Amino acid sequence: MSGLEQSGIQEDDDLVFRRICTLLEPLNKSGVKLTRDTDLVAGLEVDSVAVLDLVMDVEDYYDISIPVSTISETKTIGQLVDAIHAIKGQQG
């Protein structure tokens, strides 16, 4: 069993997903298993300020800018991962 599986993170080959899970671990106080379907606010019980901090960390790490409209529409880890891929793809 890998370290990710032991820590409750769903094993996934997607490096973006794994990076997001790593960033979320300190916020995951209730030990929810992190999957693409995990709701960022309801599932992890984090407030909007924590979500914005996460988004800023992601933007810095990937050197991208996530539009506010995308942030407000993003509910799950999977949606955030997909948004990052889409933005990175647009930047070519």
C-alpha cells in the first residue's frame, strides 16, 4: 500500500489530482477520503477563505490564473483538477 493510500487519498495517476490532495490534507481535519467527487466545502467542511487560499496556492504552483467564475462553479476536487487542466491547455 502506498503512502497516499495509507493517508486516505485515492490512488490516482493524475499528478494534478495528487497535488491538490496534498494541498488539501491540512484542511482535511475529519479524515475524509479524498476522491474526485469530494465536495471541497461540504465534504471537507472548509470555509470559503480556505478554498481561496487553496486556489491561490494552486495558481502559484502552476503559474496560472483561475477565473473567479470558474472558482464559484467548482464544487469538487475533480472539477478543480479539470479546470486546472483546461487552463493549462489554453496556455499551451
